Amino acid sequence: MYKSLLSFSLLMLMHSASALAMPEVIITIRDHLFYPSEVMVPAGKKVKLIFVNQDNTPEELDSFELNREKVIFGNAKANVFIGPLDEGEYHFFGEYHPSSAVGKVIVVSPEVFNDVN
């Protein structure tokens, strides 16, 4: 009986942990562009954006709306944490290539986010 209760408790704990896991989004920088240039995240949750710079040169991520600034060195990765955010659109750009390296975070309700993902 105790073994069954322990197994059930562990299963519930693992399920709860995955439900609470922070969403992660990978954005690649290649040829001074962001791929994808638009990402969708859920409102009201902290989100980890993982930038993977495949270019040999650095790029400086800037966003006045997200209040973030981060240099992503060439051939390197960097994490940027955002949120929790209200629904809406939040723009970002590469300071070293502002005419080509542009993107946005689209924040939607958790219901819409779950339906899409």
C-alpha cells in the first residue's frame, strides 16, 4: 500500500513540475536575421528566450518594450528571461544590424498558447 501511494505521489509531483516548467523559446541568429522573427509566448508566465548566434560576429539584442539588452557573441548562445508579460506585442532588434535583425514576441492568453502548441 505504501509503495503504491509513494509511486502515485511521485507521478503527481512529476506531472506538476512539468506543468509549472518555464516555457523556453529558441531563436537563431543567422546572416544578421532572427529565425523565427516572431515567437508566441503565454501571458502571465516567465519565459526563457535562448538566442543561438550562428554568425561569426556578435549581435546586441535590444528591446525597449521588454527592457532588455544583451550581447550575444559570435558562435555562442545566450539566455534572456522575460515576463511575466501582459498580452500584446513586444519588439526587439539587433543593435549592430537594426535594419535586418528585427523580431517580436507575441504574448497571448495561456488558453490560446496551449491551443497553438
